[in-house]
Amino acid sequence: MKEFFKEIPVIQYEGETSKNPFAFKYYDPEKEIAGKTMKEHLRFSMSYWHTMTGSGADPFGLATMIRSWDRAASPMDLAEQRVLAAFELMHKLQIPYFCFHDRDIAPEGATLSETNKNLDRIVKIIKTRMTETGIKVLWGTANLFSHPRYVHGAATSCNAEVFAYAAAQVKKALEITFELGGVNYVFWGGREGYDTLLNTNMELELDNLARFLSMALDYAGEIGFKGQYLIEPKPREPTKHQYDFDVAAALGFLRKYGLDRSFKMNIEANHATLAGHSFQHELYFARINGVLGSIDANQGDLLLGWDTDHFPGDIYSAVLALYEVLKNGGLHSGGLNFDAKTRRASFEEADLFHAYITGMDTYARALVIAHSLLQSGELENFVSTRYAGYSEGIGKEIVEQKVGFKELELYTLKHGAVQNSSGQQERLEGILNMYIMAGG
Amino acid sequence: MKEFFKEIPVIQYEGETSKNPFAFKYYDPEKEIAGKTMKEHLRFSMSYWHTMTGSGADPFGLATMIRSWDRAASPMDLAEQRVLAAFELMHKLQIPYFCFHDRDIAPEGATLSETNKNLDRIVKIIKTRMTETGIKVLWGTANLFSHPRYVHGAATSCNAEVFAYAAAQVKKALEITFELGGVNYVFWGGREGYDTLLNTNMELELDNLARFLSMALDYAGEIGFKGQYLIEPKPREPTKHQYDFDVAAALGFLRKYGLDRSFKMNIEANHATLAGHSFQHELYFARINGVLGSIDANQGDLLLGWDTDHFPGDIYSAVLALYEVLKNGGLHSGGLNFDAKTRRASFEEADLFHAYITGMDTYARALVIAHSLLQSGELENFVSTRYAGYSEGIGKEIVEQKVGFKELELYTLKHGAVQNSSGQQERLEGILNMYIMAGG
Amino acid sequence: MKEFFKEIPVIQYEGETSKNPFAFKYYDPEKEIAGKTMKEHLRFSMSYWHTMTGSGADPFGLATMIRSWDRAASPMDLAEQRVLAAFELMHKLQIPYFCFHDRDIAPEGATLSETNKNLDRIVKIIKTRMTETGIKVLWGTANLFSHPRYVHGAATSCNAEVFAYAAAQVKKALEITFELGGVNYVFWGGREGYDTLLNTNMELELDNLARFLSMALDYAGEIGFKGQYLIEPKPREPTKHQYDFDVAAALGFLRKYGLDRSFKMNIEANHATLAGHSFQHELYFARINGVLGSIDANQGDLLLGWDTDHFPGDIYSAVLALYEVLKNGGLHSGGLNFDAKTRRASFEEADLFHAYITGMDTYARALVIAHSLLQSGELENFVSTRYAGYSEGIGKEIVEQKVGFKELELYTLKHGAVQNSSGQQERLEGILNMYIMAGG
Amino acid sequence: MKEFFKEIPVIQYEGETSKNPFAFKYYDPEKEIAGKTMKEHLRFSMSYWHTMTGSGADPFGLATMIRSWDRAASPMDLAEQRVLAAFELMHKLQIPYFCFHDRDIAPEGATLSETNKNLDRIVKIIKTRMTETGIKVLWGTANLFSHPRYVHGAATSCNAEVFAYAAAQVKKALEITFELGGVNYVFWGGREGYDTLLNTNMELELDNLARFLSMALDYAGEIGFKGQYLIEPKPREPTKHQYDFDVAAALGFLRKYGLDRSFKMNIEANHATLAGHSFQHELYFARINGVLGSIDANQGDLLLGWDTDHFPGDIYSAVLALYEVLKNGGLHSGGLNFDAKTRRASFEEADLFHAYITGMDTYARALVIAHSLLQSGELENFVSTRYAGYSEGIGKEIVEQKVGFKELELYTLKHGAVQNSSGQQERLEGILNMYIMAGG
């Protein structure tokens, strides 16, 4: 079989003193932490689109990426070459999962039937490679944003024929995700939003979005798909306002239409910060609402106002994210996907490896730190003590709803001035730093 | 009776050619538009706090405002002087409503009982002035953020005694709002949020917030308050993250706890933009969810990252806001409050008049424009045509949920490529501009 | 000659009551204001790239624009078709100027010689059309950002061969701008900045940028180009940090290298706000430093963090911009370029006309308003009075530098407390609104 | 002598395994790195204002801080108590320097003479404590922003009497800084900017600012002050636009008036990010322009739009900052000031210690890491190789300005297509992470 990355070996764990750029310094897949291996905890996933189809083009410039598989003779040949390259890359990086859009893996044909046939042919090849390698699908999804037909949205298009087309496309995407054993199916509403309210019927668009999701659930149930359904929030870009703005907005929407028991969230670090939240906030908020589903770990640059999809290197963000994951009892059927692209100026194939190694090592290190911090109880005990007043006396009665305003007024008139204690933010930040600096 | 603003007459409508700074150029209270007077449409309200107690202090400097009533002999004397000045100002500006926090009108005493007695005394004076002038209360609320006891929040404090104190305080605030005939009661969670997740139990805090709101509803019902309950969203400031981030977040929260039928939203222009939304977006989203309750019209500076509470002068923002209000069938029992302060450098009493005149004229002009635009049908007809596909054929079947993914796939396979039309954003922006430039 | 926009007539001024979407409501080219026609004041310019080559592609989706000239047989045929369409469009919109990058008008060939030959061929065609129509070149420039060779910058590339290539390209761009009678030449450093400091020698890059500009001046002088040289500031995008961040940064840079007498600024509304400044600020700051050169009038969306290049519709921004232009004694050899693109969803050819009409009408209306406001002296007189203290007494001595700290201390010890007057921001905002609402 | 922080011992270095909250884990003052002790490298400084006078008040709430010295009998007594507490705190934290505004240390009196007498009295006490403890003044400055007289600015006030007052105040502040042996004097233009351009003469204001700085230099020279003069850039807050927006703007301004040889920059992390730059960017840009003077290390929250003045805990920011400092050959007469305040909810005195310990430990750790990284040459060598083309051949000729556009065109026509190499950002980010995780 053709080898694409000939110069690059299978990346092995060599420990933190290694200077080998093609080695893991922290990610040791079989290392056990709290009864599970790193591999089981982290469930790393490759994003097929950025990794295999990313070109480096941006709004101001052309493609820069140099890819050996790009010398293919036809779109379908290219699609096949990409499968081979993808599995070689995942194998060499020890990545056990991948995520894909329908249009990442096979090109659109002249008609929907032809497109679906293209998909079938490539899915077969992928399935073979999956069997041979043991690599699995974390989630599948449909690309409902790149083609000009989706210029006004898909499920929220003003054009009913576009809604129909999107339905047909998601039907097929669900089928192939099921066929490939995907354990999740993701809905990212790439163009489900608006560019201007002047031409928009937001009410109908939101109702239609709910109708679309219901139809998807119905059909997936019919074919026997047992995976998890995930909504991926993002506040803006490409549209001015995306309906799934953040976890709170997506959850509020699902609750309105009685869909909140059927979906969890696929939370992306970069989307969180674009919405004005920390990554931890979105994960924490999802966790306490029972909807922490899966993670896109790519980070943004907080000084830039667009989605940069950097490979994650910030240890703070990673530690606090995994702290929430650990408190969630793990990622369950979700995973940790790198919805990340190498910078436009990192256009060589080796950069793909550097980037994944940096991202995987960051999260491996973060796992050890987050686990130690949680085990130590240093934060948890502080928080427990801080809220202890709700476990006894008047606090307990509040929580158990045994008192109302009248009783609380009487209580206050009797007890007078309250006494607060410091929130000790700086001390806690110092503790977090100590765990990070100590590496766990 | 002492006159505070001796140099300033009652502000009269003089029309747009007037050069008199102490005259309305557009606000003509009794002018009829669509069967209601401007006064009835706009329901202008003075914010007691900014107007009567604002000092011009900021994080970098001391008070600048020169106020004749500040020469009072004691806190209670000051409170009385403010009542007189407030009613004189409202009278001279022809403002029919006002909004207040409990602590704006009367100073905190040594104990809660004393504080409540202070309130009772001032409420009595206010009531008299209300009767004499016909000026009414738009809404009351409790200040649960200024006193150090609320340093960690009120209903979401880690300290159960603070929850109790806040309950006692809101109990009284509900009583006096009821006593003064207020038609709304507002909850703005000034410190209901967190500064760092490291010391926060967000789950308990959110549950407690819901408990607090339920208790408030119970008690208000008990005393016979029939007004509207309003949540005022804000994304951040003073805390790093406020729980009522935006309308979507507040609504999602209310739905979780089954409270969404009991509350509407008090939407502020400045808070909308701090959350990354246009003012119109928040109003539109509230409207289609049936929760457009009332308005704080003060705008922010989109190049600044904090709450500036400017008096509103942007005609675009005002027109689009009132467009939503008109589509909502009006503000109903809500109103248009100026939760606005004169700039720190606008420290003379005349500036209060300039500021209200600018704000009121902007909204009066905007009302005429919004009404004309709506009447013309130029936007509405465009939107109707754009979504017409959902009123017939496959679109109608989608809306009526008569089809699912399988039928839609068959439809798509049969009908092939879709045809879209331009969204014509630039033309619609040109139309909006024409109505604004023509003044209606 | 082939007609591209058959359905669309020459756009005529019909006045503000016209409902004809293909008419100007405010732009009356020959209308005189203060001794010059609107056409002479505004010097409108078409941006060749967005208008003729824009495709509607964005980072999340493919081209959407439907353009009759796109059915060309070859890249050079396409380039010719575009020339014809461009001049028809400018003729029909009564636009007297255009701006272009070298690569907008002719495709890159296999070698630099071939590319330059392509340019020569198209330049000849353009020149003919210019002669026939009287339409002129406002400015030319070189595209040093789209081709992959410029991935690390052009004049600031880490690769000296890229510096050389860029020099060769700008040499030719200067020649053709000269050949076409362009009155300005623009430097926008599309990739002159960095993506990460980790791999960047900022000192060398900035020195090289200065060297490049010096060489450009030398060569342009040699060929006899007498036009104005313009730097176009932008803070970020595509790079993380662009060296010409804003007017202040560009000016500081030029001063360091003794280049500040040779360049003026091409100021873009959208770039101003991305840098955290109002458009007026950048124009004002340039004006008082003698470097207000030319304008790109396209605006951004302040709630979005990237360059949206909207056609300008905001009357406030336009009035305040032209206020600065009038105080500058006009645009002189600069102009008002629409570096703007129709939204991706405005993909029909008619949208190009709607967009330019909206932009031109906005600025025409703004011109009348700005002129009236300036003539009235309402702002100017307020400002004069406010600073009057510097025209006499101690203030005059300060300005004339006749006093130092010791004299000022003595003065202060003698005179005691100072007396300030209100800045009256709200009243001035009300005055601005009155002029805007009255239309002048 | 009265002891204020009785429960708290002198903070000692105990190493990274210590769990003692009142110990340094990384800051070991006498530890040598590259021939200098940590203490000499870092030159830590206490900010008198935040530490001794900060109250926890914010725009939404009252003071929260509990300070034992606040029980003073009079303003002057309070000022004396603060001196004692300040020196005890510095002693216990092993902080060798402090910074102060004139108004931090002594209260304003009824007249300027009285104010200056107050200053003289406290300066004497401070001087005694300095002699006793060996603690020194890093820099002094004047508070020209808190008092209402500065509502419209100080040197840029529209009121010439305010300019005079500010001059008198800075005269005295220079004298006491000199008296106390301060090695720097800082100009932070707290209100040197504008709130609205509608009422502003920006040209006169900027000219006046330059006049003011010149007068300051003259007077300081006259009294024999030999310290360094520092400008502290900040983009906005409290004003809408501060003239010293960022290092580039401040430098451009100084160059215009021929002042650039006389001032260096005091760069604050929080101000850098508010201006849209990384902290490293501002330091790097200052370094290569020869104006890296001193550091305010307090960081901001990039998701918040205002100056939060957090104690610095981000190891990335600290490492990259010290990397620039090391490349600068150290801080020279500058220092590392914590212009930081404990959070409003961290209101106990112990929090002051936690906060300084967190900040000092972060920078101590960062010093070790930055030094190792620089020593390793891993980044430096990459950068050298990347730009090697400018040391030979055509690149060298460019740098030496031996070639112009014509020669470079010939070169390009001859050599054809250029070859670029990857910028390897992800690999370099991985290297940075390895050094951070390894702790050096």
C-alpha cells in the first residue's frame, strides 16, 4: 500500500525529556489513571475535514498546503487517496477515532443519487480500513453550509426545497454514520442563523429547525441508530447570528420544543470564547444540565474575533476542561476531537504531526494534572465549606423549600447583619498554578 | 414648594425647526399615531437611581455632579429632597412614569427594621406626589448588589443568611411597589453570577435562584400584586459571568424550572450589545417567545467593553426597537425606561434635561418612522414572499409535519437542483435608510 | 458592444420621494454645495476586486455570485469581459473613478514576464475604455497577499526572494498606475505582520518594510509618477497582527524612518473599528497630522470581529467622516472608494446596483448634513468657547511656552480652585441628531 | 511598633512541594540565574494605591475590604497608618520596591499648599521607614485623574487653569520622587483623552500634552532628577479614547514632538490586551525601539472589556514577557510592579498575601523557564535560520540597500518561482509548552 508520510514513523511515547519532535512527551496511551488508560479517558479523534481536505486558503489568499495526495487524477480518486492517507496518519499518531462530514469523504456528484453513490463507494473503503486498523468513527455529520444551495441556511432556509434537500442529505449522513458504527451524530448549524433581521422570519426559522431535528430523531430511530445526538453551539460566523449561540441558548431552544432529553452538546473551546464564555464555563454549564456530550478541543486566539481553530496548547484551558470531564464521570460515548487546522503558514505535511502531537500532549499532561487536583480535594473542599450553610439550619430549609419570604424576613429581623468570608480567588488561582507547574 | 430647576421651564413640543435647547423637537405627547398618542405608545420612564442619585464617580475618579439637593442635612432629608426634585424633573420633562430600587429612595438604616421604616416614610411622600402629579410607577425593584453583604451574590450567595436577607428585602420591595401601584416588578441579578468557577457551585446557585423567584411569586400573589414580573438579562459586569446572560439564557433557565409562564423580559439596549446581540435581536427573540415585557432604552458604545448607560441617540437602534414593539402590539404594561446616566463630564443639572430631551426626541422620531415602515409593508411583504414556499406544496407539508426524511428524500430525488433568490440585504438597508432620512 | 446589465438603466437622480429602486434619492452629481458639485466633493470610486471578481466564497462555503461575465472561455477572456462589464457598471452608476490591484485586472501567468504581458494587454483595453468614458483611476496597487508565495509576507517575508518578487511586482504596478494616469498609489500590507512572535524577527521585518517603501519612492520618482502615496492601516486579518495597525502606528513607523513626509493615509471605516477606533477618530487624527489622504468608505459590523466590508449605510458614520473631510478642505487628490462587497446572500447582479446606490445615497445625504452642520457653527463655536482659555492669560502663555512648572505652580497657589463647565455631550449629540434628522 | 498582619509571618521560600499558603514555592530571592539573583532580575514592586488604599468599591457596589488601618482618627492619621502597614507588608513579602501616586500617600488638603504640606509630612515618615528597611521607590507619579478638577483631563484639559494645576502637582510629585530616591517617574494619562469628539479639539490637546511633558523634563532636569521617564500606554478607560493608546501610538506621538529620546515605556499586561495586543507584543515592540522601560505585570481577563487588574497568574504571559526582558539585557532601572488589586470578593487582609505570593511565584517560575528557553536557543536558532537569506546574496544587498526595484526585478525574472518553508508555529508552540511544563 502506498505510504504517504514516508519520513515519519509511528509516534511513540518517549517521556518529557525527549527532544525528538516526532515523539509524545506526555501522551502514553496505555498509562493508567484512576482505573482507565489515557487512551480510554481522552478518546482522541481526528477531524477528517481540516486534516485531509484543509487547503490553507483564507479570505485573502489561495491554498498553501502541500499534500502528496492532491496529485489525484479525479475527485473520486482524490477521495480514495485521502482515505488511505487519513488512516496512515491516524495509525502513525495513534488516534483511535475520527469525525467526518459527508462531503469530506466523497465529492458531490451531478445529482443527489450520484452523490450518494460516491458516498457508498468511499464508505466501503473506509469500512475496510476501519476493520483492518481498529480505528472507529466518533461522529458523523452532514455539511449543510458549503454548497451555494445553503446560502440562506438549510433547515432554516427561506426556501422549502432547501429544507427538503437538507433532509435528504442528513438522512444519508445518518445512514452512513450508522453503517460505519459511529457512536454520535452531530448537528452544527453552519448557516442556521441570519445575516440581517430585515429579511428574516426568525420565528418560522426556529420552528423549522425544531421540525428538522424531530424528523432526524424519527428517522434515526427507524433505522436503529442508537448513538448520541449532539448539538454544536457557535455564536456567529459564518452568519451574523447563529441560532445555537451557546449551550444556554441551544438548551433553551431544545426545552421549548420538548427536545432537551434527546440531545447533548458537542462543545468547542473556540466557540465558547467567541460567545464570551470560558471553555470551562460551557462544559460546567452543560455538565450540571446533563448535556455534556463531546468535545472539540481546538482553541481560539482571544485577541482575534473569528474562529481560528488552533490546535490546543493552552494547559490552563485543557486542565479545567478535563476537570469538568472527570466530574462528569468521563466523556462516556463522546470524545475529544481536534476540530483544528494547522496555520496557513504551516503548510508542510510534517506540520500535521507537530500539531497533533502538541494537542495530544497538552491534553495528556492536563489529564494527569486535572486528576491530581480533583483527587487532592483542594478546590472541592473549599467549595463544600463555602456553601455548607445550605446543608443545615435556615439554608437547608431554603433548599428544601420549607420556608418562604415571610419566614426569611422573620429570620433576618432576628439574626441581623450577615457575616461573609473571602472568596479567596487569588489563593485558589495559586493552587491551580501549583498543580499545573508540578505537572499533577 | 422649593423649586430645584428654576432656570428650566416645562419642556414643550416646538417642532423640528426649533433651536430652543429646552424644547422637544419630535416628542409631541398627544400626537396620535395609529390610534394611540405618542405618550401612550412610548410610556417613558425616569430611572430614579441614575437621575437622582448618580454622582459621576467612576473607578478612576470621584463624584462630579453638581446637584442642588445634595446640600441636605441628613440622609433622610436628602431622600426627601430627592423626591421633590424627581417629581419636578418628571413634571418639567413630561415623563409619566418612574422606576426605582428600594435603596434609591431611602437610605439603609442600622437594622432591617429601621431601613424599612425609612422606606415607609419616603413611600408616603412619594405617594402624595404621585397623586398630585398623576405620575406613576412603571416598576420597582430591590438593590441586591451595592451593599457588601451581597459581595458573593444575593439569591446565589454561598451564604444562606444572605439569601434570607435578600428574601426579606425583596418582600418589602414587592410591598412598596404594590403600595405605589407599580405595574411591573423587575429582577436584575446584579451579582447573581460568579467571578471565578474555582470557588463556585454553579448548580446550587442556579437552583437557589429558581427557588428565590418561586418564593417571590408566591409572596407577591399572596399580597395581591397583579403586575408583570420581569427578568433583566445582562451578560457580565459586575460579575465575570451573570446567570441571566441574555434573553435566550434567561428563558432557558426559566423553562428548566417551569417558571417561563410567569416572567417576561426587561430588555436593555446596552446589555444586548454587551452580550454580542443587536438590541433588535433581543426584542425580536423575546417577542416571538411571548416575553417582550419592557425596555431599558439606554445604549452602549460598541467600541467599549463595559456598560456605559448612554442616553439613547442612535436613530437606527430606536427605529428597529420600536418596529419590534409595534409588531408586539405595543409595550402593554411595560414601558420605555431611560436606565441612563449623563456622562461624568456632563455634571450640570441642565445636562439632565438635555439628555432626556435627546433620548425622548430620538424615540419619538423613531416611532413615526417605525410606524410608517411597518405600514408601508416594504419589509413585511418582502419577507412574506421570501418564505412563501412554506405556505404551499412541500413547504406546507413540512410545517404541518406531514412529511419526514423519507418523503423529503423522494421529493428531492425527483425535483433535483434548488433555485434560490437573493436576500437583497443592501436594498433593504437602503429602504430602511430612506424611511429614517425621510423621518417616516 | 455586449451589454451585461441589460435590465438596468443608467441610474439617475430622482429625489427622495422616488420609490424606484434603480434611482438615486440623494446623489445628484451636479448639485452644488459650497462651490463644488457633489461629484467633485465625493469623488466616488468602484473597487475593481470586490465588484468584478468577488465570488461570495467564505471560509465556510463556495462561490455564490451569479455573474454573466463568468462564462468566459479563458482567464484572459474573462479579464477582458470584466473590463467591459466594469465600465458599463461604472457608467450606469455614474461612478467617475475606480481602484484596482494588478491581479484583479489580469491573471497571473506561468512566469513574471507572462504575467506582465497579461497586464499590458488588459491595461491597453482599460485605457481605451477610460478614454471613451472619461472614467479615471483613483489608485492602483499590487496584490501581495493572495499568492502562496506571500504566505509569510511580502516586504516583511522571512524569505529574501519573496522581497525581491514583491519589489518586481510593485515596480510593474507603479508603471501601470502611472500609465493609466492614477493619481494615487496605495500600500496595504495584506500579509505584512506576523502570525506568531515565536518565529518572527519583528525588527528586521519592520526595517525591511521601510526599505521597501523607500525603494518604491525612488523608482516611482524615476519614472515620473507625481501621484500621492498612501498607506492603508488595518490592525489584523489576515495576520494576527498587521504592522500598519492604525493611523497612529503607521505614522509612528513612518516617522522612525523619516518617511512621514512622503505618505498619506488611505483610511477605511471597517479597519478603524476593528482597531477599536471610530472612523471619525482615524480621519480626525490623520487630518491634524496632515496625512488624511483618501477613504475606503465600507463599514463593518461592530458586533462581529472580522472585516465584513459592508457597503456603507450608517448616516452617523458618513456625516462625521465628511465633517472631517470638509474641515480638511476636501479630499484633494484622494477619493471615496467603496472597498465593499455585496453580502454572500446578495448574489444577483442587481444587488451590485442596490449596494452602490445605498452607499452613494448615504454619502450624498451625509455631505449635505455635514456641510450644514459645519456652516451652522453649532459644534465649532462650542469647541472654540470651550478652549478659549488657551487664547488669553495663562493659557496663552502655556501655548506660547512662556511659562514652566514653576510659574504654573505660582499661578495655581495664587488662584486656587479651578472652575470647570459641563462638556455637554448629550446636548451636542442632540444637535447632531437634529441635523441628521432634518437632512442638513 | 504596631503590627498589622499579626497572624502572618515573613514569607519564606519553601520550594514547590510546600503546602504552606504563606510560603513561596518558586520565588527564592537569592537564587542565582545567569549571574544575577532572582531579586535582581525581577525587581518586584508593590503598588501603594491598590494595596494600601483599594476599597473593593466598583460601579455597582460599595467598599468591601476589611483593613485594620482603616480605623484611623483622621485622614492624616490614616495616611500614617498606611505607611506603617505598607512597610510591614513589603517586609513580610520581601518586596524591595514600591510605586506611588502623590495622592495615595497623603490626602488632599483645602489648598494646594496644605496638600503639599501633607505630602511633606508623610514623605518624611516614608523616608525613615525606607532607611530602616532598605526598601526603595521604583517610581513615583501624580494622580491627575481622581479629583473632579480633572474631569476633562489634566494636561489635555480644555481649561488652562487645570493645565496649570496639573503642572503644579507634577512639580511637587517630581520633587518628592527625587527626595525619596525614585529611579523612575511615570506619566499615565488617566484622563488624557476624550469622551466624545463632538466637543474636543484634539490637535490642541495633543500639542498641550507635548508641552506639558517638555516642561516636566525641564523642571526635573533643573532639580537634578536623573531617573528614567516613563509613559504608560492604555487604550481606553476611563475616557473613550486615551491618547497613549499603545506603545506604537505613544512612540509616534513622542517622535512628532522630538521627545522620543527622553521617554521609555511602562508597559502593563492588562493595557496591552485591552489595546488588542499580547503583552509580549508590546514588550517586543518597545524593546526593538529601545523604549522597554518598566513593567506593570497585572493581567486582564480577555473575555472582559475593562481593566480588571488581576494579580498575574498566567505562566505563558509571564514567560514570554521575561523572554523579552532577558533579550533586553534585563529591566535596568525599571522593575516589575504589581499594579494589581485583589478581587472585590477577596476582602480579607490575608488575600493581599495570597495575591502577591501567586504573582511573585508565577514570575519567579517564569524567569527560570524563560532563561532556559533562551539559553537552549531552540527558538532563536529557528528564527536565525528562517531569516538567513538576508545575510547573504540578494537578501544582504536588500538590507544594505545596494539594490532597488530595477535590480530586484531583474533578479526575479532570472530566478523565477520562490520556495518557502513552513513557519512551524505548532512545533514552536509545542517547544514552548515543553519548557513551561518542565519548569525550565
